[in-house]
Amino acid sequence: MRLNLKSTNYELNAEIKKHIEDKFGELDKYFNNIQQIDVEVGLTRKGQQKGKIFFCEVNVSVPKKLLRFRKEFENMVKAINEAKKGIQMEIKKYKERLNG
């Protein structure tokens, strides 16, 4: 399994990078045939919203399918945590469809 990180309009520091690697590095325990995980984090560029809105988008490559999940929050860590929960649910649904 390969984990790729990308940031948009946001500079990744070592703490956030480690948090992402810890959270998404453990996804292979839910499905052992994950080929690649692409994680993109950053600041959204929305017109009239006040304050910073962070996003975390996850793309997981599994055999014959690409699973995607995106979450936005005012806090980067919260966006990462919620995106991990969401993609985890997508992986479980995919696994159930394969076994069903």
C-alpha cells in the first residue's frame, strides 16, 4: 500500500503530516488489498464564507474501483479525523459488496 500526500493552499507541517500517516496508514487492517491511498488537505477558496475552512479528501484505490470521501471543517485535524471515519465506512461497504 502506498500513501501519497498533497496539500493545496496550505503548508503541511511535520505534526499534521504524521497525523495523516498515522490515521490513513492503518486503513489496510479493514481491507488487505488496498493498492494506493491519496490524501489531499488544504484550505478551500469559497467566496463569502468567513474564517478558514479546511478540507481533507481521500481517494483509495482498490481492485477495479476508486473509493472517495471528502470532509470540510474549520479545524484541519477534525477534517482529517472525519475523512478517515468516512473512508473507513466506504471501505467496509465495498468489502461487504465483494463478499455479498
